[in-house]
Amino acid sequence: MKDRFDLEADCEPQVFGLGIKELWDIDPDKHEPGRVIHTQGWPLSESDTWGGGFLYHQANGQVALGFVTALDYANPYVFPFEEFQRWKHHPAIREVLEGGKRVAYGARAINEGGWQSVPKLAFPGGALIGCSAGFVNVPRIKGTHTAMKSGMLAAENIATAIAAGREKDALEDYDAAVRSSWIADELQKVKNAQPLVAKFGEGLGTALAGIDMWLRTLKIRLPFTLGHHKDAESLNRADLYKPIAYPKPDGVLSFDRLTSVSFSGTNHEEDQPCHLKVADMELQLESELGVYAGPSTRYCPAGVYEWLVEEGAEPKYVINAQNCVHCKTCDIKDPNGNITWLTPEGGGGPMYPNM
């Protein structure tokens, strides 16, 4: 819909982070209801990438933990799933998880563009609501509240339109209502946080982002809004980097991807059409593999993509679509925009209990 109605004509490109999440049942003696751990930096800082993790003690003796990798990373050898596995071995995280048992796994791309990336919200016959519009408050690591408020505003304007006998036109009043609501006030205060960290790095960027947010909170509005570049455009050639040697999983705190996918409840009918479309397979071979060393085999948190190389034969691109958890990272991070995620036939995908 965004392309069809040119909804992003007057906003910055949306940018994303890949969030990978697990649920664990932990030792009851270690469970502290309400305890929250947030982290930033390691291990991504070792590859000049940025992101962070979270661990929340929640009900029923469980913790929810996850790790977000900003998808504007430049090094094509960065492996977000493996960075998450490394993160779990940090003493502060390991201490909580040891003696526990993983019970669920999942992943999704998270809108991180902020207020300047919010597109036009209304089009004939429909509207963008919640995460589809990009209402995440990135530095506060939350977005459910803004998503719910946008749904409320949409419902009010839909009810008004129905009462007036309107149909198939655009809910222009909904777009205006969002932009005059507390959603706009909240997101405008933090709009420069993500691009400042992306531009200046974890240390200086975080400090500048904090200054900018506090000044805006104090109603000292700095007269600028920073922009974004699409995440796919940030990837550099593989020959500029060395491959990263990640440790093997220990099967206790860290795991392999395919085992992890089995904890997501993912299921697709095996004979259904592939919902992941590669527009130009030659381009994928020449560029995605030849120039960038096959980053899709690493950025996918479900092991969907493989390059099979047999002696004397041209490398073959294999798409294991049945593993897909619908995070849509491939549609975002492919350096040539050559992969398109489509809704799968039959509604297959992950089953996320309590995630």
C-alpha cells in the first residue's frame, strides 16, 4: 500500500532493528518479579555495530529476554543470531539463565525510524495503524501504547465516517488526529536519538542523543531533524572485512538456529508456493554472494537462506521457506532489494505463545 499510494513521498525512509527473543523458565530462587535488565553495546560493539538487549522477570517464574541488532550495520559478516548467543554468556545474563530451560523462540523486525519516518497514514479504503506506521519510541524501548492510541484514533474516525455515510475515501481526519495527539509529542522528543547513534556511534552518539532528548523534554526544541538511509544501503563489500569467528553453541545457554526455530512453532504446508521471491537470481549470485559474501545466510534468524557450493558446479541459492518466522529482515536488508516477502498461502508461520 505504501508504494501504491506513495505514502512515503514526504517522509524519511523507515529503518529497522532485528529483534530476537526467547522465553525461559528459570530457577525459582533466581526469579525476581519486576526486575528489568537493559544493555547496550557488547558484543555488537566489537564489529562497530550497535544495538542492545533486555531481560524481564515476568509472571510464572519466567524471564523474557532478547537482543536487537540495528539493521544499518556495514559489515556483511555480522551475524545477529550469533551475537544474541554470545550476549547470553555475559555474566549478568548467564547468572539468571543457568539452571533454567528455554521454552520459546522468535524474531521480528522493529521499526526504528521515529517520527520523521511516519508516512501518510490514510489512503482510500484504509489506514496505517500501530507498528505498520512506525510509532515505536526507540530509546524507551516501547510502542504498544502508541499503537493502541493510533487504533483508538482510527476507530473514532471510522465511526464518524460511517455515520456520515462515507465509504472508500481516505480518513484524512485520522492522519491529522495522530499528528496533533500525544503520539506526535512523545515521538518528536526522541526523533533524533536513532540517527545520532547511527551517525556518531555507540559512545558519542548515545551522549548526543541523551542531550537532544533532554533539551526537547525541557521544551528547548533544536531546529533540526536528522534523516535516515535505507538499511540495505549501509552494507559494505565483504572484501573490506574479515569473517567473524563465532563460538559454537554449548546447548545450554546458546543454540543453533534450526533448533531455535523448533521453539517458534513455525509451520507451513510444504507444498505451498514459496512466499519469498527473488526477482533476479543472477543478481543474487553475482552481487549478494560475489560482492557481499551471502549476508542472507547470516541476517536471517531462521536459517531460511543457504548458498550450496559443490565442486565444479555454480553455487545454488536455496530458500527453506518452511523455516520462515516472518521477521521480514530479508525484505529490508538485501543489498539489492532483490528479495520480497509476501504473505504465505494458508496463513502459515510461527505460533508465539506468551511471546
